[in-house]
Amino acid sequence: MRLPGSKVYRQVRGHEKPGFGFWRPDHALSAAEVERAVTGVRRLGGPMAAWNRCQGLAEVAQGVQDRDDRARLLQEAFANADDCQEPNRVVTVGAWPLRALLDTGELEWFERELDRLLRVILAEPNPFRRQDGLYALLFVDAPQLSFDRTLDLFCAACREAQKTQTMRRVAEYVSRAHHAKAVGVCQLIREPRRRRQALRAIGLVFGSPQSP
């Protein structure tokens, strides 16, 4: 979500999730810019109001230099995420302020919020929705130990929910740094043709010595 008419935001390209773009200001915002942006975000209405406010506040917060002021905006962003109520929605939109914590160096807070969001999504009884929430958290680009933990939970959900396109996208993403783990994600796909497609997508050519 980018504020309508704004020219101060740019997409963060440190992740590769299709259709999932984090945005942040391209410069430190002045007090007037912050006030104008926050006022606009808080006025957002409609059925997706809490979702859009969460995204907007997370975006603005990254342009705020004062740590306390930035923290208040991020706390408000997480509160709006929680207002989405359904676990997969809470977690998916909560990825925006979570990424903002990472980008602003709030690593301890990041780990606490990631733990909380993981508890939220693990309480989701529907394995497809659980998979969706974990999918969003993977593309936050967490530090390695947290990323591995999230990936393990995603793989556990895949054993129940076969959203093969989602699994293939995760495998392609993971393969950039962890090819063996990417192969493991592909191998969870039960349908043989789709499993082969996923394996090819991460560079395995069947009939070659590199094939499993």
C-alpha cells in the first residue's frame, strides 16, 4: 500500500515475494510530512481500513528519525493488524511493521513480534490459511535462525495443505541461498508433475547427474 499521490515512497526490494511489496520513504520525513501522512492513514476507512492503516503506518514510521515516535507508530500499526482478527490476516499484514522493525534495526523487538505472530498463525486451524500466514512471514527476510524456524513451520503446514504454487514460489526464493532446503520444499509436493516443475524451477534438470 502506498499513500495516494505520494512521491516520497520507494519499494524495498530485499525480498522476492510475488505481488508483495514493502514500501518506505526515500528520505527522512519532516515533522510536517509525518503529520500529513499519519493523518491521511488514520482517515482511511472501508472494509480494509485496519489492513490499510497497518501498512500505511509501517511505511510512514520508517521515515521517522526519532526512535520513540517511530516506536509509537509501529505499535499502532501492530494494533491495526490485530484488528484484522483472523489469524492469517493478522499475520500477513503484520509482516509490514515486522519488516519495518528489521529495517530500522530493532532486532530484539523484531524477534519478540515474530514470536508473537508465529503463535497467532499456529493457532489457525485451517492449514491452508496457516500456510498463507507463514508464507508472508518468510518473505520478511528474517535473520537466519528465525528464517529457518519459520521455514520449518511452513514445511509442516505443507504436509497438510498442498498449495503447490505457493510451495514452488517459496522453493525458488529459498534456493537463492539454501539449495538443499529448497529441494526439501519441492519434495513435499505430492503431485508428481507439479513436484517436477518445482524442481526444474530451482535448477534441477531431470536425466542429468545433478538430478535427485
